[in-house]
Amino acid sequence: MDTSKIKKGLGRGLSSLIGETKTEKNTSKVLISDLIRNKYQPRKTFDAESLEELTLSIKERGIIQPIIVRRSEQQKNKYEIIAGERRWLAAQNAGLHEVPVVVTEADDLKSLEFAIVENVQRHDLNAIEEAQGYQKLISEFAYDQEKVSKFIGKSRSHVANCLRLLSLPVEVIKLIEDSKLTQGHAKVLVGLENSLFIAKKIIEKKLSVRQAESLVKIFKSKKNRKNPQKDPNLSQLELSISDKVGLNVVIKNKKNNSGTIIFNYKDLDQLNKIIEVIKSNY
């Protein structure tokens, strides 16, 4: 497939993507055990309550919309699910032995496109799953952020913000995957050294996104106050004195030019040395 020919997948919908592939006209029924999950499925977690509701619906009315599949290249006589994995899982829970499918010809790229479009359209992905889906398009199929943006029908800034979430620590990513942090909260944490600490505070205090932004500003201002830019002349003077006395020296000078000089000593001998230097000169 020519990946340079980007289609607006979300703009036209899943049915449009299906129309671009060679599909068998008739719906078939296959054994549930003959289906395997899509190796490019970006969705890792399924809401238990939603899945239970679908299970009850299938028990009452069966599967109304067929599952879209392709023949598996790795496993003979098996079909890989392209779209409809949640229906497949619910059908198993409902005790069905067969499910209706539509068999289509799709390469790996098209399979990934199907999975992303279906899940993003239905808002089924958490922010990390969505970002990982976009990252697969970029790392495995030579997309760039602009191409991803055009394909899913969302702004480039949305794509960029999603991808930035993958730079967060593993512990924070897990909190997003477990729906303990929203995407709005997560964006606030990107680039922070203490992102896990703040993430836990957000959860503990049940902060809104705006409150989380305010909390981050407070931490940043405290950090700036703790690490003010030191006058290079004072730094040079500290080094000069330190070389002469052989001890670490810190000079703290206030705006009115009052302040303190701190001599750091590690043992009694170093303290006696400081005292001797002072006595000998004053």
C-alpha cells in the first residue's frame, strides 16, 4: 500500500475504510475459537460494566453488526479480528459458539487503520492507548504527525499532545491506563521531574485540571526560589576562598548587600583550621 495516499479515516467513517478493501459479499458464521485478536489492536483494556451490558444485549438479540476479520497469515484456518473485538469478547461471555463475520483483505497498515478508526470514533481508547496507536503508525508505517493528523481528522497539536504522554514515567502512564488520571491531567505532568509525586497529589486531593495546573505552578515557583541564579562574581569569590582555606565555602548575599559566609567542615580538624585562619588574621 502507498502510505503517501492518506485518507481522512475519521472524516469518512469506518464504512469508508471497508469500502477500500476487497470484501466478501456475504456474511459468514465462524466458530468463536477460530478468531484471534488483532495484533495491532491499540485497545488493551475493556470497561467491565460496558462489556457486561453488551453481553446481556447479545444474549437477548444476538450480534447485530458482524465482526470484520481477515485471514490470519500466522495461524492456518484462523481469522484475525480487524474491528469488533469487544463483540467477540461479549459473545464468549454470552456463551455463543459462532459469530457473524465479514472477511476482508487487509494488510497490516489497513488493519491498524481499522482498529484506530473504530476505537477513536467510539471514544473507547484511553489517552495512552490512543498515543500508542499513533506511535505505531509513525514507527512501523512511516507516518509523520501531519499524516496521522489528516488520517484521524484531528489537529496536529492533538496528535503531538497525545504522543508527549508516552514520555511520562511508567508509573504515571499506568495511572492513566487505569483511568485514575485524565488526559487533561496528564498533559499538565509532561516534562516535570516530580510528575509521579504531583500525579499522586492530584488523585489524593481529587483536583480538577485547572487546580492541577495551579499546583504545578506552585511547585515550579518554589523550585525557582530554591535555585535562584547566583551572581557569577560571588561564585568566583567562593571558589577563590575555598582554594585558600581548603574548605567548601558558600556566600549568601541579600539585595541590601548584607548576608552570610558559610564554611562547611567535616571534622574537628577542619573546624580548628577555620578558627586558626580567623585568629591569625583578626
